[in-house]
Amino acid sequence: MTHEIAVIPGDGIGREVTPAAVDVLEALEIDFEFVEADAGDAVREETGEALPQETYDLAASADATLFGAAGDTAADVILPLRTAVDSFVNIRPAKAYPGIDAVRPETDLVFLRENTEGVYAGHEDRLTQDVSTLTRVVTESASERLAEFACEYVDGDDHDGFSIVHKANVMRETDGLFRDTVVSVADEHGVETDQVLMDAFATRVCLDPDQFDVVVCPNLAGDVLSDLAAGLVGGLGLLPSANVGPDRALFEPVHGTAPDIAGQGIANPAATIVSAAMLLEYLGYDEKSAAVHEAVEATLENGPRTPDLGGDASTADVTAAIIDRL
Amino acid sequence: MTHEIAVIPGDGIGREVTPAAVDVLEALEIDFEFVEADAGDAVREETGEALPQETYDLAASADATLFGAAGDTAADVILPLRTAVDSFVNIRPAKAYPGIDAVRPETDLVFLRENTEGVYAGHEDRLTQDVSTLTRVVTESASERLAEFACEYVDGDDHDGFSIVHKANVMRETDGLFRDTVVSVADEHGVETDQVLMDAFATRVCLDPDQFDVVVCPNLAGDVLSDLAAGLVGGLGLLPSANVGPDRALFEPVHGTAPDIAGQGIANPAATIVSAAMLLEYLGYDEKSAAVHEAVEATLENGPRTPDLGGDASTADVTAAIIDRL
Ligand SMILES: CC(C)[C@H](C(=O)O)[C@@H](O)C(=O)O
Ligand SMILES: CC(C)[C@H](C(=O)O)[C@@H](O)C(=O)O
């Protein structure tokens, strides 16, 4: 069966790393049909719209989407694209690689971030000159859906259970509902959980990331704490992510458009290529996914490396080396 | 003029480190009148109330309050106490000490955390079985008050300016109001600012804390990011804080009740003693404040040390050593 893969490079280094990841996928000789579409600052410049309707529709119908990065319009692009694939969970592995400088080389975490609500539900009002409000939304149904996914995830991937991170001591009703719902789903599945307050998690993960494994959290907590974990493993440059929905999914590096190096052909394609490996696993190509992971790891360890990792190789050199190692 | 100092030890190691800090203050022979009051789990056990009215009233009338820690009731105690002193800013220095193991020994940051609103304003509802909401509140007036304070702070303390941390790309109206208000106050004062998204800050502060100095942020961001900085300097054990209002202030270590070691007389009193040094500075005893800071630093570097820092000294030993060095 042919899978249709939407490819949305976006802006900046997105235009360099996304084609690199497509090259890797093409090298695997799977029956993929790639369809490219525009989004981001450049297309807004031209058309007034950061996310053209046809790009949204493509993501909403393709089997999987590979997205690069967007500049100032990032939120206008990625948030609707997450909706386009009805993504209820954002999977963000944050792991240090052998041979890569990391603040905490023992970091090996996976964040399962709620991907539809929290402050991102975004009902905001300016009530008066002085007062603005935002309605944070937490539902039992979204918490349940995330928790069901988390239980399957830890079972399938042989983890001992997961940590629930929240701030229910302050957000008693909303994060309380999140926490209680996730705990009760986990209990039904016989999955072990522990609970950590969001602030305490931030301290503890720096001191000893080894004490955590899979972390289930609300939307903004997942945003900030996965970026914190990125800091611990040496930066955003290596982090992949998957926005998973019931019928389709969107894969993207956690990094942005890196305007300082965009256009020079020296962007590190690793995060996007690992995102493509997650895409392969999602579509059932487990062995090919593992092969890509291994090829990236070997290349990170033995080179060639792009300048962000102290090397002087180009995006094309690194991509070719990864393809060679497949 | 006699200053009345409210002393609220709370629970757990709060009952050990708070008296230690009072010992240090007493050794300075200032005309302080200490008045002790209860709060926390133990008093709730007895009376049903974590924060008795007389404790609230005391904090609301004393010149300054020294608070230890509270257990499960922490939020029921500290949030109203912050209101009692009308505290609009929580000052949280996070700095690594010479000789103390730190993930990032170059960390030297001060967070100025908005202390009245954001998600802490806490209007929550359970709309249906499925849906809960929390109304996050951001006002121009609170943002202005914080920004005015921040401008004075960086001027008085000889900093180059400050960073504004927010998530206005998602919370456009509320964090947008926060950001715009703080920027415009800073511009009026000729104070330099830069802006960092909350998630990007989490990554960047791990990679290179030196790039930041004074950080101005909304309430929850300040909670989480200062705890992250605590992780970078070796844990919560050394972080002091000040909740400052227009007429009075409350000082507290950032750590909690440490139930695992409570009652053994081995808690590290440093964070509470440095909080007392902040109290001294707040009341105008700048030289005595500096003396306490120096005595704590010398003791952290040369010992004696409590077990959390690899030593085997008691709280009393460390306190005596600090007093000796005054
Ligand atoms: C661009 C922004 C809206 C987005 C988010 O906050 O989710 C980004 O930070 C991310 O984590 O993918
Ligand atoms: C106990 C809790 C309500 C409090 C907060 O979130 O402000 C604590 O984490 C802190 O930072 O002092």
C-alpha cells in the first residue's frame, strides 16, 4: 500500500533539513508518495497566510506529515497543523548521544505531552484596559485519551511505568482533574505511576535525570520541560518529535529555523532524520526505523559532523553518511 | 526603632532552620522583636486550619516575616501569606557557591517573579463532568508594578538590564500584555531588556546560564524556572527568597519540609539564613546583611557542612560557625 507523506519544509533551516530527511526515506525504497506544501513566514509574506488551506488539508489527509520549522509564524503554523492531524499527544524523546557534549549525558527521557488543550486552548479576553484573561481548559476526555496512549506506550516499549507531572497544588480543579484521570486510567491498566510537581520536576531532572523515564504532562508543562531536557542533552538540535492522532501523525524536529545559519547548507539534519525514523515506526516499518536510528547514532558518534557539533561537514555530507550507514 | 519580626517555622525542617536563622539575627544585636506563630500541617491537624487568622494578621502587620516551610498544606499557607504582605514580587536569587557541587557552577541569576496573579489568581470551575477551566489573569497594573520594581532593582544593584521571559507566542493577549507593559516601563526608565520565550529560556539557561542575569517573569514561569535554576546550582537547599510588598515583606527558603531528614537536627540552615540576610537588607541593615552573606559563603566553602553537602555537621554546628564568622 502506498503511503502519502506530506512534506512541509517551512522556513529557514527547515528548507535544508526536511529535504535531507526525505532523502533518507527515499533511500529506504518504501512505497511512499511525497507531496510537498508551503507554510511559514515566506508564504505569509507572499499570500498573507502562514498556513494555506491546501497545506492544512494535505496534513489532514496524508498518512503522515514531515514538518521542518517556521519562523515568526511558528505558532500560526504548528498549532493548526497539530489540529489538522487531530493530534492528542506530542511524543518528545530527549536523550543524550554518545560522543555529544551534554550537561547531563545520562539523560534518556520521553515526554508524552498533552497536545490539544491547557493554555493552548487559548480563549483569551481583554476585559478592561487593565485586565486580560486566558481560560485554561482541561478535560477528562483529553486526559483519558492521553493516559490510554501512555499506558500502551509504556507497555509496548517496556518501561516500568510513568511519572505524572502537574501543578495540582495550585491548579487544583484543572490539574487535579488531569492527575486524577491519568492515575485512574493507569490503575485500571495496572501501570505504575508516580507524581511530581512541575517545579520540583525542574529541579530534580537537572540533579538526576536518571530517576525519570516516561513523563506524562499537560501541554505547557510538556513544552517547557522537554525544552529543559533538550538543554540537558546539549540543545534542541538533536530532538525529534511526533504529534500523534488517531489516524495520522505529524513529525517535526523540536528546533526552530536557526536564522543565523539558514541558507548556508550546514544545518544539522539529525533531529529531522530521527523524526523521520519515528514516522517509519508509526507506519509500521519498525526495522527500517531502527536502522535509521542506528545510522544517525553512529554518525553522531563517528562523524561527519556539522559545525554545531564542532565539525565542518555540510548537511549534505552528514545526510550522505547516514544513508551510507543504513 | 524596634522592628517586629514575625517568625513562622511551619513544619518539618522549617522547625529547625527557622530558629537557626533567628539565632543569627539575634547575634547581630539589632533591636528586633521576634513574635512566633504557627502554620502548616501540624496546626491544621490540631485546629482544622493550616493558616490561623492570628498568623495571617501577624504577617500582615509585622515589619517583616521569616517563614520556614509547610508540608502538604504548603499552598494553603504560603499563598495567603504572600497576600498578607501584599507581595507583588518574589525575588529569587539562584547562584552557585564556591566549593559546592553544581551542574552549572557559573550560574548567578536573580528571578523577579510576579507574585499575585497568572494561574495563581486561581478562578477554577468544573463546567461539566468532562470540562474544567482555570481563568489565568494578567493585569497591566500588576505588570507595571513588577516592572517598576525591576527597573529600580537593576539600577540599585548595578545590573545591565533584565530579560523578560514569557510565552506570548501562545498566550498572546495575557502574556502579550505582560510583555508589552514591562517593555514600556523599562523603556521609560532607559533600562535595557531582552525577551526570551519560556521554553527557549529553559533550554538556554542549561546550556549557558551566564547569558542571563536578572529575569522578570509571570508567576508560574518564575516558579518553574527558578526551580530549574536551583537544579543547576545543586538543589533547592541553598536558595533564599523574598516576597516583597509595598510596606512589608516575607522571607523564606525555596526548599520544603524535607520529611526524610526532619527532626534529626541535620538540616542545612543556609537557605533560611540567607533569606534572613535578605530581610536585613530589606530593613536597611545593608552592612549586617553583607556580613551574613559572607559568613554563609565562607561556611559553605570551608565547612562545617551538613550531610546534604557531604559533611557530618549538625544544623547547630553550621549555625554556630556562621555566627562565629560574623
Ligand atoms: C511554536 C510554539 C507554538 C510551539 C509550542 O509552544 O508548542 C513550540 O514551542 C513547540 O514546542 O513545538
Ligand atoms: C507551595 C507552592 C504553592 C509554591 C508556589 O508554587 O509558589 C512553591 O512552589 C514556591 O515556589 O514557593
